Amino acid sequence: MNQPFVITAHDIEKAASRIDGHVLRTPLVEAPRLSELTGAQVLVKHENMQATASFKERGAVNKLSLLTQEEKKRGVIAMSAGNHAQAVAYHARRFDIPATIVMPETTPLVKVENTRRQGARIVLYGETLYESGDKAREIAAAEGLVLIHPYDDPAIMAGQGTVALEMLADRPDLDVLIIPVGGGGLMAGNAIAARVINPDIELIGVEAELFPSFLNVLNNTSQPVGGPTLAEGIAVKAVGELTLPVIRSLVRDIVPVSEALIERAVNAYASLHHTLAEGAGAAGLAAMLKEPARYAGRKVGLVLCGGNIDTRMLAGVMIRELERERRIVSLRLTSDDRPGLLGKVASLLGAEGANILEVSHSRRFLDVPAKGVSIEVTIETRNAEHSQMIEEKLAQNGFALHRLVA
């Protein structure tokens, strides 16, 4: 690693000393059920265990610790989709520094309220982090505040790089590190730290498919950037000027992952690893689910970088995954209208071991004959094979079937 970057491994080591005692040294945990799912030996770095449930505290503490007394008195301002906001607000309050946070209007409510509870002044502005950044710079200039950028700042990058220091201290035999990429602060800091410790380690970054910002820059392409993503924490349109050279030089690959894969990864963390991951936090696992053969048999370190997911969103994701696995199935049954029909359907489903979650009985649809009836039923089954068996049984008993997609 001969190319000079804005920070060095020594800067990351000094950051580790500064943040010691202020942030949690999170565990690197074996994940046997995720290993079974992917075919690799998976170890998860639980940054969702930080006080604000995100790695962002590392960079925030390092940056705040480097401010002069005069700067601390004036106060700080940050723009963030949520986790950087919470980290800056939380530790600014601990250090008795006034904090203003500019957040996109699309930021999940749970992140807005968590930040507000830390005592920060909240400004909601714009649809994207780029627009929020313009507003933050405007306020910083008008009020003399110190801007704390979420990723394009040497102190932030150095603080984030302490994740890899800890991971490789715990498990120096890791073959691969997979790290979510938004603006690139986490990836860049950890790439520098990891390469010094193990020059042969493979570094993989992960972007949401809807926000291929680094892929566009690195590959000189112009794929569309934007859209509603579950991984709003890495939904960044502009890559970091300071992080780009590091990622271009040290990172093996940037992998785009679909919304379906991100949902599947969030669900896997919850149901198999029994921990909360927001969309961005689950992106590394999503990359493994996309290309399991690439990691088969290798020791893979995942950074679960954040766990701030709205509980209603998590419930929706888990239900959608059950539907993808056909463990929850919605069917429309049509038949001649006759007494006891609904009871017959219930009896058939019960006899086959299905659990009825919801049922609707109607004669009003125009695609149903005047003497016919439509029954919409949502059932819970053991697996896809069980669902198929139930559908065949219903068809054998004279019901016309149409599977409904949520």
C-alpha cells in the first residue's frame, strides 16, 4: 500500500485510543446458522450493540475529541439519514457540545425521534442527503458551527477504521471483510486498517442496487441513482472525495444488492441470528446471499453496521419473507354457492394442517358467476411443498384456484 491517503493506519490507531471508554468494543460473533445459510464460516461484528445501535459513534467521538474548546463552545452541525445524526447528538450531549442535525424529510421516524431525544436541534430538509448537506453548510456558515461530515472527513474515517482493528485482533485469520458502502467512510477507514494488518485480505464493498454511486464512478457508468430503498443508511448519491481514492485502490469489488436480497438478509439476521439489522446493516449478508459460491468455505467477517430499523418495517419484511418462502399463502377460491361451503373450506384446510390467518367471502366480483362465490383466504403452512399439497387438495375438491401476490 504505497499510495498516500488522507489518513494512515497510525491515525486509526490513535483514534482507537481516543474512543476507548466512550464506545463499546463490540463482539465479533460466530454465526453458525448464517454459516449454514451461506456455506461460509460467518463471523458478525455487532456494531448494532453501540449505544445508538450504529458504528457511527466511532467517527463521531474521534471528531468531537479533536475539536478546540472554542469550537466546542460554538457547537457542531451534521447532516445525516439517521445513524450519524444519533451518534453526533448522543456524544455531543455527553461532551456538553450544542448540536444541530439536518436530516432528509424521508428519514425513518424512529431515527428522527431517537436523535431528537438526544437533545439536538433537528432540521428536516430535502429528499436526499445531498440536499440536507447543502442546508447544513448554509446553517454552519450563518451560525459559525463546525460541520461534521458523515464520511468525507479524516477524523470520521479514522474513527470508523477502528472496526477492522478490533475484528482482526480477534480473528486475524479472516479471509474476507464485507462492508456496506454509502459515502465510503466505513469502507475506506477499514480498508486502510485491514490492509496494513493483512495485505492479502479480500475487501468487498456492498451498495444498494438503487444507489450504485461508487459503481458509477469506478466503472465510468451512469446507472440511475435513487429510489425507495430499505437500506437508507447507504442511500448516498455523491461518493466521498476523500474516500474514493482509498476504495479505488484497496477494495477488490463493489457488489450491488437488490431490495429483495436486503429484505432476505434483514429477515435472516432476525430469525436465524436473533439480532436486529437495518437494511444497510444487513447489506453484507445480502451480498453473500447473492453469490454464495464466491465465499464457500472461507472465513468471512460481516460488519452489522446498524440496527435502527422501525419495528413495523421489520414486521413487514418478515411477513414478506414468509410469503416468498410460501409459508404464508393467499388464495382466491371460486366455486358454486351452496350452504356450508365456507365450513368445507375450513375443514379441508384444517385437515391438511394449514392455519387460517384471514378469510373473506364475497359474491360481488364480476369475474365470479352470478350463482358462484369467491373466497379469499390467507393461510400459514410449513413450507412451499406443504402449500403445494394444500392447493392440489383444494383443486381436487372442485375449487378453482388463483394465488394472490401481496
